[in-house]
Amino acid sequence: MLPNPQLNQHGELQHLLTIEGLPKEVLTHILDTAASFVSVSDREVKKVPLLRGKSVFNLFFENSTRTRTTFEIAAKRLSADVINLNIAASSTSKGESLLDTIDNLTAMQADMFVVRHAQSGAPFLIAKHLRDTGREHVHVVNAGDGRHAHPTQGLLDMYTIRHYKHDFTKLKVAIVGDVLHSRVARSDIHALVTLGVPEVRVIGPHTLLASNLEQMGVRVFTDINQGLKDVDVIIMLRLQNERMNGALLPSAQEYFKSYGLTPERLALAKPDAIVMHPGPMNRGVEIDSAVADGSQAVILPQVTYGIAVRMAVMGILGGS
Amino acid sequence: MLPNPQLNQHGELQHLLTIEGLPKEVLTHILDTAASFVSVSDREVKKVPLLRGKSVFNLFFENSTRTRTTFEIAAKRLSADVINLNIAASSTSKGESLLDTIDNLTAMQADMFVVRHAQSGAPFLIAKHLRDTGREHVHVVNAGDGRHAHPTQGLLDMYTIRHYKHDFTKLKVAIVGDVLHSRVARSDIHALVTLGVPEVRVIGPHTLLASNLEQMGVRVFTDINQGLKDVDVIIMLRLQNERMNGALLPSAQEYFKSYGLTPERLALAKPDAIVMHPGPMNRGVEIDSAVADGSQAVILPQVTYGIAVRMAVMGILGGS
Amino acid sequence: MLPNPQLNQHGELQHLLTIEGLPKEVLTHILDTAASFVSVSDREVKKVPLLRGKSVFNLFFENSTRTRTTFEIAAKRLSADVINLNIAASSTSKGESLLDTIDNLTAMQADMFVVRHAQSGAPFLIAKHLRDTGREHVHVVNAGDGRHAHPTQGLLDMYTIRHYKHDFTKLKVAIVGDVLHSRVARSDIHALVTLGVPEVRVIGPHTLLASNLEQMGVRVFTDINQGLKDVDVIIMLRLQNERMNGALLPSAQEYFKSYGLTPERLALAKPDAIVMHPGPMNRGVEIDSAVADGSQAVILPQVTYGIAVRMAVMGILGGS
């Protein structure tokens, strides 16, 4: 196996590209660091000077105001200078290549790139290019690439689970929905397995399940009632609009009937099970409003922990 | 009458949603606070640390670069972290509801929302939701909602009038133009009445006057020459482009002929009358350039005081 | 000759509008100041407090993410508050004139405008208006106006040449490409002549050469092989997409065949000649990738020096 391109020769985090292959110690270190930032966000003055004078570029080749906002807030609370670049609308329209853009921004003394890209592997390509050109001091954070990975979402999900359930090694966790197209699902599965969760389940229709799921160490269910039985954690996935009336699904109504999380279905899980969702929710499609706003939902705490986790990742990468 | 949702149980400003119903003491406190910030903006270093570490979100569901810029500058001069969200182009396109967006941003530890929305009442809805969910510590500033209110514009107009005329209780003030569609007019009228202006006049064609104006305590004129007679203050309203060739008005040229503020008409007012306009002006439509650039115009000082007033509002809400 | 509108009565830089007519001492002072900022950008904390509390407005009437980003970074490293305004999409659509926009932003206590505009002369118009209205304390930096000038690009090119070649008075410099439409070429030629370069050459097809080039003190070549002979510095220009299939040029392929910088052509220059390009590059059109990525290219250092030069210009203008 090749050495993990995310770690330097001392085993320290150099980039955050994917959770796959990250050692448990690295994941735990990020979660522990995030815990210290949860309290920062609660203070009157929500700033620490860890990245003061550092230049963080939000490179969004694919539009996502919500994710970009979380990274922007996290970077500003670390006192970084943040530059938002919506690249779809700019230099690529002048025919400049991805790597020429990176070279240019690096020449402006960028310290960190937060990259969102519709193509799987784009953040890897950038990290490799930085190494090949001797600029390992510039860091890359993957903010979602194609169907591949969304590691900070995975980490904030782990933070949330650890906060409510404490011990990963005793849990049954179910991931429900469009697993096939979900980078969130992929990142969660890798993290859950690495952190020692003994039973990870995925639940969804045949058409939305990936073929390699069992190799990833998960149990597959097409019947949500069976799949939710006795689980401690339910992670709902967002159903992308473009799937709803396509070939893979009959309709949003049908989907809700078969896989929507209702109070009745939630009752099949353990009584203290928590319900998570990466947002934005499609109420009445993958989740009933009674559940989304109910006492077992921890969807808003996920958002709060997401800021802390992103501060932790950026602080670990850029603050040393 | 219900208690004012903008004030907390100690009568302190909790949100700024509308001028309607705000006690004179609250208005005067904002204007007095703004006076201290006028001098800040004149200093070499135009910053005070009042909102350091606070996160202010500019939520613009309706595009308005000019207004957004004034709030952004005001927040930055208070040392806040400012996040601009052009929501029209973002999460609502993913089908997320207004209140889900608010819940999410609140979970990111937002301290203040500056809200611009095409629908009247949206900022009230947000404030109510924050109270209903126990998050009264998050503040809402209405930056213009539909035809309803634009309270910071009303306050900066009052600041300007007080600066030039000192005593509200001796003034005749005329508001000229499309009163029917104007949130500025509505906010100004409430403020003028509360601050004790004995004679508020509105001037415009029948088709652009609201039916309830006389209940609001104003005198209505359709003849501008009569309406301007002996006034101390003239507040011109912007004629929206979409009205100009519509059913309500024959044409921009006709409008100017009947209601445009020319030097001749201005001469009907008191010799030391001031001319105000919320901007951006349509020169040659509602106002002649000779007046807009003349010695009685205080249109640019309005802009300057607008920054100070917004600093005051945000400082009072978030700085305590 | 009229006094230079860029200088105040003490001969100090008041605005940066064009390199034409700027004395050698002023150019040299900017380059010397930039040298001190190159080291700032290398430090852990890349900030100096020179513009703390100052409000810098990036007024981009023409979209250019790359140039806007360089000014934004430069201003933030000087600790300024930066407001980005994409004016194409905002108030001009409400029919507000350029000078009304400037008046408004000045009333918000703007300290500096960085202006990009498709029309030649727009920054001059703004500077003149500021002087005519008694607001000389507000500074204007031209970030590219039409075909006229791009002075900070010219300055960063001079910084780069001085860094690698030390003495301007012994150099042969060739500018290659679409000189006719290039504000970069015009700014470079003025700077090179002022700084004492004895031989400035321009190389391009007849259709892309301006008629007044020889009056500007340059030698004109249509044969690139002759033009590159023994030069110390090669400045490649970007071929605008809109020229490529138009009346002025047969095709991008043909252009590359006649004027593309290949390793073979580069070998005609001095062995230690440097290759420059303002970016973004059209690889395979005006420049071969082997040259762009080769050992003689200083294209990325240009970007780095560009930040320092912009910090210098803004620091000199606003920091006094």
C-alpha cells in the first residue's frame, strides 16, 4: 500500500482529503481538538488567534453556500483572512486549468485551500500537485468531491455520535437513503468502521445502494423496518432533487412511503436513538417533520459541532 | 395591544423590525448613540471593538448591493465577523424553508441577522421563531421587507432631520412620490409622528397614495405646489422603474412634469428647507439634477449618517 | 503640459491611474516599498497594520476574479476592511450613474477605490470627480480600464525584471502578442521607457499592432524570430478568446504557429532570458507548456510580486 498522502512522514495530518485510511488516532485527535472549539463558539468573543495572518481560500468549483459558510465562519473564528472564490463563474471560464489556478493562488502565498468540486478526486489532484512542486506547506481540505468523500461531514457526524453515545464500540448505526450517490455515506462508513462501531447498516432501495457496500463492512437492508430495529443512531441522507422523478425512483411520495423516517418507524429503534441528517432536509420526502423537529433529532447540534470540527481540522493543519 | 416583540421585558431593544410602536425614548437613544459613531467614521482608524468576535449574517433574500454594503461596513467598523448570504441564489433553491435556514445559521452561533426580504413580515416571522425556540439572544434587524418597513432608513432620515433642524416639534415635513409602494415612507411617517413633528404631509398622485394615510396622522396633497408650501423638510421617494410605464403612471416624463422636484418648486418651501432622498436617485424623474446637486440637498450626508445609525442599532442590539 | 492628476502638489502619489507620465522616482519608490512587503508575505503572520480601520472598495464594473483577488489579499494583509462590489450586477442596473455610485460610497467614508472598468478613462473620471468635489483624501487605483492601462500589472512586471536583471539600463525587452488590445503592453512600455530600458521591442502580426508604437519609443517586429534575438526579457501577452476566430486572426492554431513561444524560439533570446506572462495563460496558443513550466519562466514569481506591489501602492496611497 502506498503511504497515505494525507499524512506527512511523522504521521501528522498534512491534508484532509478523505476519511478512508486515516488512523483511528488521527480521527480521535481531530474530535478531541474540536471539543475545545465547541466552547470557543459559546464565548462572548468567539475568536482565537490560531490562524492570524494566514490566507484561507474557499475554492468552490461547485456552488454550496451552506458548506462554504461553515468553513468561512470556522476560518474567521480562527482569525484567518478568508477569500471566497466561486470558480465556476471565474477563471475557468477564461480557459485556465485547475492546476494553473492552484499555482497562481499558491504564488499569492495561500496557506490553505478548502476545495469543493463536482469531480471525485479533484482535492487529491491538488494535493499531489502541491507535493510534486515542493509546496507541502500548503494544505488542502476536501469540502466534498463528487460522489467520493465529504470528510468534515463525516467527522462532525462522529463528533455528534460520540457526544451523545460516548462509546463507539457498542453501537448499531443505520444510514438510510441514497447511499449510491452519497459522499456523506461513504465518509461516515469509513469513520464508523475505523472508530470501532461493530454494526453499521445501510438501508435503501436496490437502485440506490452501491455494489461494494458489503466489502466496506456494512450490513445491507432494503426493508427499513428491519434495518432500523434496535439501532442507536440513525443517519438520514438527503435525497437529491434530481433523483426524485428520474429512472431510479418512482416519485418523492413513493420514496417517503417506503423509506421516509416517520415517528412509527423511529419507534423501532432503541428508545434513546438519535436522528441525524446532513441538511438541507427535504421534509416529507426522506424525513417527517414530526421526527425532524422531535426530541430525538440532533440535526441542529450537528451544525454546531460542524463549525468546531472545521475549526479543529483547519487549526491542526494550519496552526502548527 | 400585544407587547412589542422588539423590546424585551425591561423595555430594551431586542430586535429592530419596524419603527411603528417604538417609544420615543428608544428612537432618541438610537439617534444619540449614532451621534457617537459619526465621529468614529471620521477617525483615522474607523473601528471600535464593540462586536469583536460576534457573527453578523447579512441575509439578503432580495438583492440590494447598496443596503447590504452599508450594513457590511457598519458591522466591520464594529469589528464583527460578517458573512454575506445571497439567499435567493442558494439554499432556498435546494427547497430549504426560511426557518430551517435560520435554525441552521443559529446553530452556527450567529449573533445577529440583517434581513432583507421581498415579503412583508419576514423579519417578524424570524424574530418570533427565535423567541418560540428560546433563542432570544439572537437579534434581527429588518433591512427592508416588502412594502412594510425599512426602519434603519427611517432612523437615518430622523438623524439627518435632527442634525439640520434640531427640534422636531416645530417642523413641517413633506414626503413626495410613490407613497403607496414605499416602505421608506411608512417608516418615516411613524418616526416623524413619534418624535413629535406636528405636520407631516404626503404628496403624490391618487394612484400612488395609500388609503390609510390620514389615519396615520398625515395630511394628503395631490398638488405638489400646495404640498411643498412652507415646509422645512422635503423627503423625495424613489420611483421604482417598474411603475414608470405601468398602469399607475402615464410615463416618467409625465411624472416629472407633475411631481418632479425642480428649483422652482423647491422655492415654495422655506428658504432653509432641506431636500432628502433615500437613493439611488432617478435624476429627471422624481428629482431635477439642479436640486439633487444643489445647496439644499442633504442626500450624501444621509448616507454618512446611515452608517452611523446602523452601527448604533447593531451596537445596541449586540454589544450588550 | 497639465500637471499630473496622479500627484499632489508635493509630487506625492495621490492616485495610481496610469504609468504614463509618472516620474522615475515615483516608480522606483513603489518598487522599493514593494520589496519590503515581499518579506511580509513570507512571514508566519502575513499582516501589517498600515491600513487598519481603512475601508477599501473593490469596484469591479467588469468581472475579473483573479485581479480582484490579488487586491483583496493585498488589502487584507495591510489590515484594511475590504468591501467587494460587483457593480455590473448591482446599482447600475437601477440606473444610478457611475459618479452617483462614487458619491455614495465616499459618503460611507471610503478611503480607497480599486476600479476595474471596461471603458478606458473611467478611473480618471472618478479621480477628477473626487478632486472637483473636494475629496482628494480618497484614493483611486486603476485595476485595468479598457485598452488603456493596467498600472499595477506594469509595476509588478518591472519589479520582476528588476529582481532578475537588476539594471534596467542594459536590457533588451520584447513584448509579444496582441499589443493593439493590451492595456498590459501599454503600461509596460511606459514603465520600461521611464526606467531607462534602451531597447523595447514589440512583436506581433500587423493586425494586432497599434499604429503609434514607434512614437512610444519601441521597435516593431512582425517576425518573432528576428524580434526575440538576444533579448533579456520576454513578456508574452494573453490572446483574448474573442480575437481567436475573428477577423483579426485566422485561428488559434495559426497564431501559435506564427507567434507562440516555443523552446526553439526561446533559444534565440539570451541564454539567461526570463519569460513573463500576465496570466491566465492560453497554453498552446501564445505559449508552449514546455516554456510556461520551464526554468526560464518567472510567471509565478510575477504573481507573488504582484501582491507585494499592490500592498506597496495601497500602503503609499492610504497609509500616510
